[in-house]
Amino acid sequence: MELTGDHTFAAPRERVWRFMLDPETLKQCLPGCEKLEEIGPDEYEATMKIGVAAIRGTYQGRVKISDKQEPERYTMLVEGKGGGNQVSGEGTLELIEQDGQTVVRYAGTANVRGTLARVGARVMQPAAKMVVGQFFNCLSTKANDNG
């Protein structure tokens, strides 16, 4: 499954970069995130409780940030499992400064195994877009409030 899109922040690129890599901010903004602990440089362990359609359940996983080119782009590797399902994915986030604002473009792929794979992209794609939308809206609010 592919996931692409962009989100515009009314904040400078450096501030958006900081917020997108701050573990406390990420924990607050990732929908259903119950735990996000740094286990190494740019590597985190997470517990998320998801309550969207057929994706309901608690998932344990890891997130690793790589290929950082501050403040322009980085790659995120994600793997998780829960309720007989496994998810792995890789995505790139690009931060583009534009007229005092920051456009974040994201593109990635996710591989799903287990019950979720049988549900299919028709259910997964909208659910994933909803979670990503909630995440970016939360980040926008925090970046704007902490100017």
C-alpha cells in the first residue's frame, strides 16, 4: 500500500523539523500513542492503540530515522505487530520552505500481513490517511502555538 501527500505548516522549516523529530511531541501527536521511548540514536519503541475500522487493536513497534539531511529530509522505517497482524513500512519526509511556511511532502509504502492484509486497501487506505491527517493537524497546532 502506498501513502503519499503533503501538509503545509504556517511555521519556519527549522521549527517544523524540530517538532517532527521531538519524541515528546510525536507521542502527543501520534493518534493512540501510549508509549514512545528512545532506545538508541534516532530509534524508538512505540505502543499504539488504534481504533479505526478493522485496524482496531494495540500494536507494538519500532521506528528508526535514517538518512537525515537537516532540515530538508529524512527517511523513517517502521515495523510493528499486534492482534495477529504485522506492518512494516518505509517513508521519506521532505520539508520545503515556501513563503515563510513549510510544506512537508511524504511518500512511503507499507506492507501488511495477517488479518489486515485480507481487509484490503479499500479499508486500509482511508484509515491510514485519517491517522496521518490527525498527526499533521496536531503537529501544526503545536508548531504554531510554540512560535
